[in-house]
Amino acid sequence: MAKTAKASSERRAASGIVNPAVPDFDRLIHEKTRLAIVSALAVNPSLTFNELKAILKTTDGNVSVHTRKLEEANYLNCRKSFEGRMPKTEYSLTGVGRRALERYLNHMEALIRTARGE
């Protein structure tokens, strides 16, 4: 396999194709629903489950699965409480999550600059 990669690299070099370093994207954030969740929380101090669901225009299951993955990675804090008899789940972005989003955005900006030849 190394021979194949080397041969491919040599063919690109011979043909004049530039192979810029592709950023190592955070796959956890790169998924569109999780990126939307992290982005929404980056500009709001916190959001409830129902607020996220409305912003994302998605199902309870989607919000639940994606927030759980982000929570397991320590990108989100989850606080559960009750308002009267109704359960309330509230999410906020952690410092780890904020730094992960910043790294992701920096990678995207670098990729855009490279693609534009800047």
C-alpha cells in the first residue's frame, strides 16, 4: 500500500498537481447536525433541548443522539432539571468544545484560503 501511495504522489508531482496538506478535521464536529449544535451553543450561553430541536428542525432522536456524542467527548455540558412537573434539559458549550470548534474553523479557513490560492 505504501508503494501505491508513493507512486500516486510521484504521478501528481510529475503532472504538476499541488497536494496541499488537507486539515485533519474533527470528525465529531464535522458532521452537520453536531456542527449546528456546537455553532448554536457558541453564540448562546445555553439552549434547552426543545430550543435546539427547533433551531435544527429535527427530531427528538436526532438531538438526543448527537448531543450525547458531544457530551461524551466533553464538548457539551448537560444540566437536567424540572420546571414544575416538566423535565428541562439544558446544554452549554464547554471550554473543550469551544476550543474544538475554534480548531475546526481554523482548519476550514486554511482550506478555503488554499483553494482560493491565497
